[in-house]
Amino acid sequence: MQDESVHTPKPSLTDLLFVLFLRIVAFCGLWIGLKYWAMLVGFPGQGAMRFDLMPIPWRVAATSLAVVFPVAAIGLWMTVSWGVVIWIIGAGAQIAMHGVWPRIFGPDMPVILFHLAVAGAYLAFRFMLYIEWRRKEEVRLDLP
């Protein structure tokens, strides 16, 4: 005998695609975080940009983002809301670095466009999920 109160509805295609999207973004966040860690230990460029040789703004940004992006990746992989919040902090920091202060950090339009594309896709998914939820609620309320 089945108990209807514990029956969970089957996830929709939008739900599944949203989780896939979050996990792809999580992988990208982990990759970005690892790139910052590699920079801090002097792996790329024969150590020309390692921590002790960095200017102060780069030290602050690189150490912060080396922590922020892997933490965001964990949250996005688990599909919890704080993962998105941490991703927004990291993406906002990178957009500010390369868009607002390009004289200090250098211009990097692909990074800015990537973060804006991810934000746009996230908002589109949230909108589609909201529309789907509203339709389900209308159907549920119409039933006697």
C-alpha cells in the first residue's frame, strides 16, 4: 500500500537541465579556483606571478578567489542556494577586477562575458522553473 503523503513528484525536464547546468557551472568554478591556486604557488609563467611577487591588489584578489570559487563549486554541485550566492560574489569580484579596474588587473572581456552569460542562463532557468511551478499550482487549485 502506498502512502500518498510521501510521494515525491517526478522531476521535470527543466529541473533536470537546471541541475545539469548548476553542475557544469560548479565544474567551471572549481577550474577557476584551481587556476588561482596555481597562480598563488607560482605554477604558470615560471613563478613570475607567485604570491610573494604579486602586487597587493592581486594578492587580495587571488587569495580571496582561490577560496571563493571552490566553495561556490561545492554549493552549486549540491544545488543549494548558498552556492549561487557565493558564485555571485566571485563572479562580481572578477567582473569588477577586469571591468572596473582594468589598469590594475588587466582587461579580460571573455571572463566578464562568461559570468554575464552564466547569470543570464541562471535567470532564464529560474524564470522557467517559476512558470512551471505556477502552472502546477493552478492545476492543483483547480482540482476538487
